Amino acid sequence: MNPIHINSEEFNPKVVFYYRSKTIQPVNDHTHDFVSIHYIVSGHCKYMIGDQVYTVRKDDLIIINPGVIHGPVLDDPGSDSNTTMFFLGIDDLYIKGYPKNFIPINSCVIPSHRYQQELYNCYHEIISTQEKKDIGWPLMAKVLSLEFLVLVLKELTPQTSSTIQDYFQLKTYDKQTIVQTITTYFQENYMRKISVEEIARYSYLSTTYITKIYKEVTGDTPINYLISLRMEKALEILKEGHFAIQDVAKKVGYDDPYYFSKLFKKRFGVSPSTYKKQQISE
């Protein structure tokens, strides 16, 4: 797939709709004259797109370009009736070299990989904003919906060489800059394996110095900040009630669910499984 080129000055798509459905709704096969993006939050089901039937699963993205007939297959006994899906409709989308409202794709169903956690977090913020209805919530939900769209486009764009080296090619060794760079790296990569030793290697600084200045500027060590960030993200995911504890652990950067559970209980006073049960029973 070729890179997706969008002129930021001309990027002003219209959000037609955004909503969540916690069950597979009976909808007649239909088409749109705008782009429709479906995100599988949990569960699995069959979906008819064009003249083909696809099995879609958690973390899959469905891209429906204008004029493409689509709809759920309701009579499939293998589908999960509790499949949760997020729907986003976008109009006035212009991608260089393509017609209006057309997203270039090799397949209508795209499993999310690189931005899997970011997509989930953004979806979660959209729904939370919609449910809380604080002052200005429609504008905030629109902004978040456009952020979700950008994440989808990034997921579809061929991977570049964005690595840890790119973060830590520091042009200045000002303490504030170093700490902010590390914090940004944590916030954007907390779902991956991270070590202060690796950061030190690529920034040409010692682990002792990094820990010292980070605590000096923020009042906490980089590892403690990373753990706190991961636990807060885990809390958000557990509130959904859809994911197994080992899946939640992986989504916030831990391969060992037992170690993750230990850290979670230390911070919040209850195990993640207990917290999950509490959310489901409410």
C-alpha cells in the first residue's frame, strides 16, 4: 500500500456520526456516500462487505468506502451476540490522488497492530466524553473522532523507521528537554517493552543521571512514572469489562499477568480481577 498523503491545511473532514453498539444490531444491507469506519472493540461476528462475507474480531478495523454495500450477518450461529462495535462516519475526506471520501485499502478488514492501543484509548475517550456530557462535549467528541480517523490512516500507512533512536537524537541536553522527551516516549510507547538502560544507551547518558534528573524535575523516578501510567491505562481498560487479565497486561506492556496483577493491587488495593468483577456488577 502506498503512503497516504493529506495536506494538513486542507484536512477538514466532517464527522457524520460516532456511536457504540454492544450487540449486533439488525440492519439491512446498505451503502453510504461517505466513509464508514467500524472498529471491533470486543467479540467477533461475520460481516458482509460487497459480495464477500468476512469474520471480524477484536481490534479489527472495517473500512467501508462510498457505494459499498455492507451489513452484519445475523443468522450466523458462530457469531458472538455481545460483540461491541464502534462506528464512525466521515464526510468531506480528501486524500491526494483519490476521489472524495475514498480511503485506499488492499482489504476492507484490517487488523490493527501498530496503533492498536492508541485506537482503543481514543475510542474509549470518545465514548466517555459522550456519556459524561460535560460542557463543550460535542466539540471534544468531534476532535477525538478526527484523532481516531488519523490513527486509522496511520495504521494503513506503511511503517516508517520511527524507533527509539528517533526519540533520543537529542539536539540539546537541557534537563527539562530530556525529561519531557522521556515522558513523551513513555506516553506513546507504554504498551511496549521499555527500559531505562535502553534509553540511556541511545541518549548517551547514564541510567544514574537519567534517574537523578527525572526525579529532580518531576519528583518521581522514570520507572515509577511508567508504572503509574501503565496502571492508569489498565484501569481504563478494565472498566470496559471485555478483556481477560492477561490481555489487559499485554495492552499496557506486561507479558507476565501475575507481575501485572501484583503491581495493580499494590497501587489500587484490589486485584485487577476483583476490580473487573466490581465494574461488571455495577
